[in-house]
Amino acid sequence: MTNKKFKFEFKDESFGHSISFESDDSDDKILDTSIDNGVTTIYGNRKAFLVLAKTFAKLALGEYKAGFHFHLGKDFCEEDIIEVAFVD
């Protein structure tokens, strides 16, 4: 087993009621969802999941209030495929 470390510094944007996705400018991030029999599945490659991990770290460590939400689009580009809402 290999030990790995996730270190991430970010600017807390929660006071401005916004959140941004941290990633390189490459277009090789794959993200999509499907709903089958009431079960939502998120499909993604490593780069897409790293973007999500950073975004969720911001959400968990920031000062966001209940009701804050953001929208994810297919491959982080298109219209909404899923909404992520913060509850407190």
C-alpha cells in the first residue's frame, strides 16, 4: 500500500457567496451523470474527480451557509447535470 497526501491551498470565496473550480486549463476532464432506477451515478476520470475533491474541500472548510449551492455541467462546460447543495 502506498501512502498519498492531498495538500490544497485555496482562497475562501464563501464570503462572496461563490465557489470556483480549481483545475488546469486542459480539456481532458470527463464528468457526466446518469439516473437509473432512482440511483444517481457520477462518472468521471481522475482529473475530474480531483477538481471535485478540491471543490468539496472548499465547501467543507469554507464558511458557506445552508442554502448555498453550485451547479455542475457535463465535463464542467455545459448546462446543469447535477446541483450540489450545502445544508447545515
